[in-house]
Amino acid sequence: MIKVVVIDCAQGPQEAIAKLFLNRHDMQVVSTAQSCDEAVELIRRLRPTIAVVCHQPPMLDALDATQQIMQLCPLPIIILTARGSPGEVASTFDAVAAGALAVMPRPPRESGPGQNSAAKEFLQTVRVMSEVRVVRRWPKKHLEQVRPPHNPVSHSPGQLNMVAIGASTGGPLALAAILAGLPKDFAAPVMVVQHMAAGFIRGFVDWLAPSSALPVHIATHHERMSPGHVYMAPDGVHMEAARGNRIALVPGSPEHGVQPSVTSLFRSVAQLYGPEAAAVLLTGMGRDGAAELLLLRDRGAMTFAQDKASSVVHGMPGEAIKLGAAAHILTPQAIALALTKRSVAQREGLNHD
């Protein structure tokens, strides 16, 4: 049985969240709390499996709650927040850096198809996150320096003209670790699909930008990409590489249940760039992008999957590894180092010509 404690400063929203767990054979709310101090006491006494923290500053701040829980009685934490201002959303990712596993929109209180879909996604996330026994995080100091891999990575002598990265659950910190390790003169543009709830991507980019030497943008349709810039897929459309080093934002149907999908991005990069590309599949649920990482490897691209030890959820990279799609299985920091070495070798080669 998954035992849940709900932490919210208001009783009404507490009850609405607790209601979602009614009649669930595998989950139950064992208690609710309205403050961090009360939550810590309850967690120590009841030993729940997971905590759900409702971000509602200034009364209840997700970062403060996460820091207290992780210091005094650590367990998996999910942050719920309203789709508010980008600044408020960005602040919830500080809680992820402090040890929370996921940030999600608060499920709507009104009944209807939207509420049912949001509730289903929330409950599934609780199930998956409850199985994470060790909360993994990259403290800020680790985002500012890259650790070398245990085993040297062989590097292709060819041009590197594109890097494509896909991530889902646990991806924000892994992605931050990679971008923090890339130099400002990095040789290629970087396209990123990060599975995220609608309305959160602007805040995520604002949170990510200070830790990256590369400018981070939300991609726009037909935009021409520049080396050393990061392009993040926006909500609700697939992001693909297009001819002329441009971005195509494509409507259409979800793939693997998500839109934007890593599958769509990787497939387009394989078709256009082949051996001139590098592709990275990071932590996340499901198998989005796994088969397409194999397609990239078959076409000569440099392919990476995040290792299990550093992944919050090893679904996506694990599926790619099973297929033999990843030439290199590394931590995010080691992936950054391998990409940097490839970029440096390319620039040195150009300077010697």
C-alpha cells in the first residue's frame, strides 16, 4: 500500500486532493498537514511512502517544505502548483534541485474529462515516484563542474552539427547538469524535448537559463538555429529539425502519448543529420525516443543514454539500452564532457585547416 501525506495550507484543496485517492486499492492518504513543521512531525510518526506538497507561496513554499523534509525525514516528494506566472513556476524547480522528484499542475477541482485525465496522470506519477527509494539530485556545485567519465569515450572525427536531447520525469536536473557542462562556444545547436505539463515550459526555461553558458530559447516555427544555442520544444506541438538548419513546429497527433515527443525530434534529426548528430536520452517514464535513438545510431550518430544509477526513472534510457541504441551509457556530467570533447576537437580541426 502506498501511504500518502498531503501538505497544503488550505483545508479545501487538501480535501480535493485526498478525494482523488478514495477507493484506490493500492494508495491511501494517511494524513494531511497545513505547515512544514506539522508535516515533518507526521512523516516521522506515520512513515508515509510519499509526500505531495502544494506550492502556495508565501503561506507554503515548495522549496522550504522540500528542504525541511529532505533534511529531517527524507522521502519521495511531488510538488503541485497552479499554472501561474513563469516566475512562480520557475521557483518550484528550485524544490526539484533540493530533492523533489516531480513538479505537476494541481488537478482541477471541477469534474469533467479534463479533471479525469489530470487525476489519472497525477495518480500514475504518485505510483511511479513512490518506488524511488533513493532521491537523487545534483547539488548546484555539481552543475558548475563536469566530472570525467569512468571510461574514456571514443569520439567520431566527423562534424558535429546537431545535438538532440530527450527527457521526461527527472529530466530537469539531468538537463541542467548537461547544459552547465557545455562551453559557450559549443559547436552545434542543441534541440531539447522535455516532457512537461502545459504552461510550465516558460518557467522551466527561466529556471534553467542561469545554470547554462548557452542561451536557452523556447523554439519558434521556421527559426534558424545557431551553434551554441539551446532550443526547447514548446507546449502542444512536435519540434523537428528542418532543412536549412531551421526548426519546424508540427501539430498532429501525440506519439507515445505525448506531444512534443522525443520520437518526432530524433526521427527528424536522423533523417537530416545522420553522422553529423549526437543524441541523448535522459531519465523518464515510458519508451519515447528509444527506437529512434537506435535509428540515429544506425545512421552514424553519436548516441547516449543516461545510466540507471543517476536516473530518477530509467524507463526511456533503459528501453534504449535494451535495443542496443546507446553507444555510451553515462551520467549527465559525463555526457556533457563527451560532447564538449567532440566540440573542442572539431573547433581545433577547423583552426588547423
